[in-house]
Amino acid sequence: MTLIFDTPAFLEQGIIIAITGYVIVFTALVILYFAFTAVSKILLIKTKRHLAKSGKLKNLKNNEIHISGEVSAAIAMAVYLQNYLHDEESGILTIKKISKTYSPWSSKIYGLRNSNR
């Protein structure tokens, strides 16, 4: 009992399957790109609309509303680490700006050498 393989038919079917797979992946990536771009534009419009309703839009410049990708990634990582690596806590996160009092230990003038010649 011998098996006869028709290699050109295998190659033709393999090429068709490969091209179909590449086209599907490429179109999915293009659709995802447009979806993410649209979502970011919609969120920016909603933010501007919310700021306009509260009357704060006049005080801000156009580039102050935009949040960079690095900042978004840092916030997302902090929220992930806060929620999944700690004990069970309430889901309320507060961000407070704390002003530091003056400390001579952090002053740089005491670290310099005063060499009087």
C-alpha cells in the first residue's frame, strides 16, 4: 500500500490558506486601529463637553486635555497593582497632592564642599 502525494495541490491549498489568514489578521488589525482611534476621539469630545458644561474649558489649553500614553500606562499599572496584588479593600482610590515641608537633610547646599582658598 503506497500513498501518492500530489505536492502541487498541497502547495496551492497552503498558499491560499496562508493568504487568507494574512488578509483576515490584517483586516482585524485595521478595524482595531480605527476602533481605538474612534474611542479616543469620542472620549476627548466627551471630556471637552463635560468641561464646557462645568465652565472649566476656557481656562485650559488644547494640549492640557490630552493624556499621553505613558501616563495612561502608569495609571493603569498602578490601579492593577492596587487592586490585584493587595488584600481585599474598598475600590475607592483618592489622589491627594501633599506638600513637603522643608528639611535640611534634603538640601543640596550642605552636600557641597566649601573650600576657601
